[in-house]
Amino acid sequence: MKTTVTTLQNMKAENKKIAMLTCYDYSTAKLMDEAGVDTILVGDSLGNTMLGYEDTISVTVEDMIHHCAAVARGAKNPLIVCDMPFMSYQSSVYDAVVNAGRLMKEGRAQMVKLEGGKEVCPQIEAIVKASIPVCAHLGLTPQSINALGGYKVQGKTEDAAQKLIDDARAVEAAGASMLVLECVPEKLATKITEELSIPTIGIGAGAGCSGQVLVYQDMLGMFTDYVPKFVKNFANVGEVMKNAFRQYKEEINNQTFPAAEHSYKIDDEVIGKLY
Ligand code: KIV
Ligand code: NA
């Protein structure tokens, strides 16, 4: 069944946990759809996992559209959320609406996600007014890495924790339909989840959130450049892939691949006539 904003809202109300994964391509999206994943995030983490950047700063609206459209072709049931990349909404309310619109029209997203609290509430309001659902993102916000000074847990002091709660209330009041909490202490994320009526999706934010998200290469053990504390390894797909690549090379070297069943035939008579 198709997941909608209403589905997610009802899941929170009924205390059914929401399963979200990042995804960036058609074939993986199909697998996630078949596995029953509720919602997919086309994250700007594609800058790290798919494009090899050190951070998400260089990711463009075109990159997001390119990957989101592929995911949308593969995943029919999950609600598709697409990240607004760095400087596609911070610069102005106008930019925010135009770029959110492009992610919907060209990327076929069903919700857009942007990072920040009070400072982006005018953008959230304007995007929602354009009938585009918005997911907010608080705590560790990777697009602010140069201002934050490192990837670490957020909201540990009283001031920082209060600011997080205030920002969470502000994005809900501005019209956000969902909120991602990244690298936030479990008890704080639980309190925010209880305070808000919209669902929260945690990544490194403990079990009290309305749902969870992980970067799929992280949970599959395919991306080991940097593995945060909050990642659980659900399979060693990286090892499986590496072994298959190795075996492929070996079979080419020792000429066991391709075998007869992988090859096309032509009549000997035809071959015999050639000069
Ligand atoms: O880009 C991303 O993958 C994200 C998640 C980590 C929430 O924003
Ligand atoms: Na992101």
C-alpha cells in the first residue's frame, strides 16, 4: 500500500514504528519497496556514498533530481523524501520554493527535507503553502559541518537541548510534516517526540523516536570510510560484493567464465562459408 503523509501521521498516533532508509538508485529502490520499507530518503548523503565527496556541501539540485527520479521509478509504495542540498534554500525563501518545486516536478519526490530550525521557518512555511510537504532535520545537520566543527552528538548542554526543543516546536508550527533528529541524546529525542504531534525519525537518536533511518550502505556494511556509533550492521554486503568481484576476475583468468551456457551459437555451416 502507498505510504502517504497521513499514513506516517497515523503510525505515530498508533505507536507503530516507521522504517526509513536512504536510497539513491532504481534497483535498490525496487528491493526496498519489495521489502516493505515505509519511506525512502534520497539523502544528500549521496555526496558521500555515491559521489565520494568528503561532505554534502558540493551536492547540487541536479544531483538530487537525477537520483530521486531513479528512486521514484523503482519505489512505488514507499513515500519518497528528497533532501534539499546546501544553498538550495538557505539563500532565500524564493530559492527554497523554486528548488523544492524542481525536486517534486523533475525528481518526483513526495516530500522535501531541509536542515535547520527557526532560521528556516520562513522557507518551511512558503514550501508548505506551495502544497509541498516538508520534513525538517535537527541535531547534527551535516550541511553546517563548517559551522559545527565536526560530526558529534548535539544538544547535550541545557542551552543546546532547550534550543533543540524550541527549534522542533518552531518547525512543527511552520508546517513541517516530519522531523529527522540526528545524533541527539535518546532522552532528549524521546521528549521532543512526545512534545510534537508530527512523527520524528531518528538516526543516532535512540529508540524513543517515531521511526528510524539509516544510510543503506552503512547498514549493509558497504561503506567503511567512516562508521558512526549509531550504525548497526544488518549484513556484510560489502564482503559479499568483494568476494564476487574477486571470483569473477579469477574465472576470467582461469577461463571458466564464460562457459557454453553464457555464449551465443551460430550454425557451423554459416561459419564454414566465411572467408
Ligand atoms: O542525507 C542523509 O542521508 C540524511 C540522513 C542521515 C538523515 O539526511
Ligand atoms: Na541529508
